[in-house]
Amino acid sequence: MRLHFLALAICLSLSLSSTRVSARFFPNITAIPPSVINNAPPGAWESFNNFTGCRPGEKYDGLNKLKKYFDHFGYIPNAPSNFTDDFDDEFEEAVKKYQKNFNLNVTGELDENTLQQIMKPRCGVADIINGTTTMNSGKENTTSASNSTHFHTVSHYTFFEGKPRWPEGTQELTYGFLPDNQLTDQVKSVFATAFDRWAEVTTLTFSEASSYYTADIRIGFYTGDHGDGEPFDGVLGTLAHAFSPTNGRFHLDGDEEWVVSGDVTQSELSSAVDLESVAVHEIGHLLGLGHSSDLDAIMYPTISSRTRKVELNNDDISGIQELYGSNPNYTGSSTTSQERDFSHGHHLTVVGHRWGLATFLFLGFAFLIF
Ligand SMILES: [Zn+2]
Ligand SMILES: [Zn+2]
């Protein structure tokens, strides 16, 4: 009897271990084998480095690939079906918009700083949707501290078009993990921690659903084309993407070298990506935030490999609290460490560009493919 049980256990463990897991996880950086470190493939966008120094008015072999990149992230309105290799006026405009969003010198040329920024791994969600952007709108907010003193802050957080959010009165959102991924409890706990960072500052709470299929937020690791028109691209490049409320889809690139815990900054593997950092960012989208041009914000679109960035900053907190209100237990301030404005009796106008038409189309697209 005991032998039968042992045989059954062995069979079971063999069948489990041979099941394909579609993502690469390392519990910490010391768990990354030297064979992986020594054979790290180039990042998806490394070849763009060849375009350093490219200028308007010239033609460059393969520039159409970079145009596709700019198109994907929303920088080329009315994009043609085929891109040429000409550095034309439209492309120059796209480069300038990109430089503005990422706080670079607006030169319209592919200078070194611009190319370095372009090649950084990033979120797959576009910065500009349907031609509208507020990523660097610099909305000015004024808080009156007394009759004569105003504190003004510049915020860069954005929303999807139409400012979609989870319905008024939503207190708890559930999340589930794609069963095929067979994630370990350690990996799942990283997501729980990431959700808690947003719960801490809002009225929302998050819990794991009993079923993936009925969860509000559905988390899955996929590789390449996975059926939503937003294929993943292997190591680095796009790391993850998520849909605006109330779609709930949260996809991560199963080809990344995901580091689950510990200090990713000390990793010998150049393509190591910190899982929690990416999770916190994507949850921002799932709740309704767009990208921010604030370099320190979680909602900034790029994150380098071997980087850990998990703390919401003031820009993130102001944005999410505008959507869902503040957690009564949250004692931090979302308007600290900002510029003080002592101009008397002068109320600054809140310049509130929103993602005008942006997400309307995005949502329409999402419904079509959902
Ligand atoms: Zn994003
Ligand atoms: Zn996807």
C-alpha cells in the first residue's frame, strides 16, 4: 500500500515537473545560473543604437523599423501602412514629441540621449493614444496654505480617455492568475505586495479570487503573439501591458528573466527585470492611470533592467486619489517636496488636459478583441 502511494507520488511529481511553464523566474539573483548570465541575448531594441546621430532630411537603411516603434507608442498620427526609410517631417515631429514627453532636449534629431531612452525596456501601453497626450502637460495645481501663501505643484499623471475607472462604490477588486502559468506562491505574493501599494493610498482593497475566470483582474504571462494584437518581443523591449478599467487584462512577457525577490541591482545578468517594479506600474493602468513624464513616478513608461522602483511617488498618489479618493488611514501627503509659490493672491489655473479622445478608441479596440 505504502509502495503504491510512493509510486503515485513519483508519477505525479514527474508529470508536474515536465509541464511547460511559460515564464522564467528566478527567486533571487543568486539563483540565476552562469549559463544564463553568459548567454544573455541582446535586448529587442539594441539594434536601434545604429541610428544614433540620424538627422531629418536623410535616408537610413532600416529606419522604417524605428518608425514602427514610434507608431506603436502613439507618436505617428495617421500612420501609413508602409513606412519608408526617409527621415521625413512626420518622423521629425514624432521624435520631438517623444523628446518632450521624456524631458530630453527637443532637437528632432536622434541624438545619443534620445536613442538611449528609446532602447530602454518599457511598458507596452502607448504614451499617446489617438493623437492626444498629456504625458508632459505639466498640470499646475495650487493648494492654499493661508490667505497669502500658495503651494503649487506640477503634476504629470494622466488618465485614459474618458477617465475610465472601476465603478463608483467599488471597494474590493479581485485578481487571479492564469492557471497554465502554474505560478509559485512566491511569485503570487509579489503581485499581492504590488496591489497593496495602491491599496495603501486609496479606498480600494485587493484579494486573490477563487477562480481566475471570474476575477476582476486576470494576470497571465505570455510569449510572442498571444491574441490581443500586442505581441511580446522576447528579452527586454516591451515587458508587460495592461488594459484600462474595467477590462482587467494584465499580461507580462514570459520571455523576460524575472527576478522575484532580492536586490536585482546587483545581478550579473544584464537583462534581469524586477517583477514587482513592473507589476506596480501595470496595476496603475488597470486602475485607470496613463503614463507620466515624471521620471520618478511609477507611471513613467520605461524602466531599465536591474532596476527596482516600487514606491509610489507624489505624482502617482495624486493621480490615483483623484480617481478613487484617499485611504482614510493614509497619513502621507501627496503634495510634499514641491516647489513653493509665494505669489500673493494669485490662483494658478489648473491646466487639465486629459487624454481627450485617446482611450475611447483604445477601449473600442479592446472591446473588439476581448
Ligand atoms: Zn505603462
Ligand atoms: Zn497582451
